[in-house]
Amino acid sequence: MAKIGVFDSGYGGLTILREIRKVLPEYDYIYLGDNARAPYGTHSFDVIYRYTLQAVQYLFDQDCALVILACNTASAKALRTIQQNDLPPFREGRGRLVNVLGVIRPTVEAVPAITKNGHVGILATPATVSSESYVLELEKIAPELTIVQHACPMWVPLIEAGEHNEPGAKYFIGKYLREILAKDPQIDTLVLGCTHYPLMKERIDNWLEFRHELDESEFPQPTDSPKVTTIAQGELEADSLADYLARHPEYREQLSQNGTCTYLTTENADRFAQSALNFIGEKIEAETISLGA
Ligand code: DGL
């Protein structure tokens, strides 16, 4: 029997795994965080593709039939190439069905129903922003939307270092939010287009709610700007996976159902377990593995 693999460059995918396990607790999961090589979001296409492929291959070798790229950067840069070029030989070699799913499509599909005024902002890593994946996908299903994107290169490093709840993180939270709102002050919907960002969602929402009262007189926020809703991806991805399994019995019937989760990291296992406790509020045991060069 097979498992479901959930992959991210680091801790961010835990925000997706947590919601998936709420909706689909019966299945067996393997979480893999490539913490030793995070962040991915500042790397080139070639590097992101190579690292992601190594992780997918590793998870297939651990008997995963489905791998969720719980990482927008990997979904934006590597998913299509893996689906088109790498999956057919994987399937032949293993003599079983295997598939890889991303996080961008389920998020994009939710956006048009959430925005009231059609002004949407995408916050993501530099790699996701440069791929234009969100803009291209949104334009296909909702060409009437006004979309701006903004890269937040410091947010993932802050989270990976466990510094995102410290007072110093406030500077970078305000900086990127101010910058995207300067591009379009009418934004009413902000997509947190990186699975790490929900770990700062409370602070982001707090800044947005009280932005007109901040003592940042050199960056005054227009008082007529709308209330902003932030979108985290966990629940969207969980519902999308449940829907996928309902429509694909050929995968569902391969999956074992003991409700377990194994945690793998390319970094120190104790550090991963400690951080995971802070992030998902659950005490876990982790194991260190190597994905290659
Ligand atoms: N969680 C990844 C994402 O959704 C983080 C990328 C990174 O490692 O920079 O994009």
C-alpha cells in the first residue's frame, strides 16, 4: 500500500499538511522538508527543478503514490516539467500509478469568489513572482481582475530561522505590505502565495487592520483604502486533495489508512522537531535524510 508525500523547501508545507490531515486524517503521510537547502525562492529555475525532482524521487522511493508540492516556488518552477518529462519514466519504472500535485491551481480557483472589488495582490517568493504563474493562471479564469504581485525575499528566511514572531520581523512585515499596497491601494484580497507565510498571518492581518493608525508618517496609508482579506492555502489545498481522491479511485485505493505521519528533514532532526512543535503545536519525531547534491 502507498502513502501521500508532502514536500516543501522547509517548514512552510507543515501549514498545508496540518489542514490536509484535518480533512483526510485516515491516510498515511510522509512530510519532507529540505531545510538544509531552504530558501528555494531566491534560486534559479535549474536549481529549484533539480532539488524538487530529487525530493519527488525520494518520496516515490518511500512508496508514495501521490506527492503534494506544498511549496509555491516548486509548484511554479518545477511542477509542469516534472509532470511532462519525469512522470512517464517514473511510472514505467515503478509499474504503478504515481502523480505530483501543486498548490497554485487550487488557490487561484478560490480568488474570484473572495475579492469584492476585483483588486488582487499576490505576495510570494522572488522565484514564484518571476514565474508569473499566479498572474497567468488568474488571467485565464478571471480576466477582469486587476492583479499586482510583490516578492518578499526576507519572509522565508525569518521563518526558517524562527525569528518571525520577534519584534525585528515587524520591519519586514510592514515593508512588503506597504510596497504592494503602493502598487495598488485598492487591493481587497491578498494571496499569501508561499506556504511559509501563514505562520505570520496573524501579524500580517494585524498590520493590515491597523495600518491607518501606524506611526509611520513617511508612509501614510490612504484612509479610503478597503479592508483587506488575506488568503492562506492550507484549507484550499486540503479540499482540493479530498476532491482529487474522490474523483480518482485508482489512487485512493492504493493508499494505506493507518492515520500516521513520518517527518523527514535534510537538516538536524531535533531542530526540525522543536520548530515543528512551535509551528503546528504537535510534538513529533523527525529523521534526517540526504537528497544528494
Ligand atoms: N514554502 C515555499 C513556497 O511556498 C517557500 C519557498 C522558499 O523556500 O523560498 O514558496
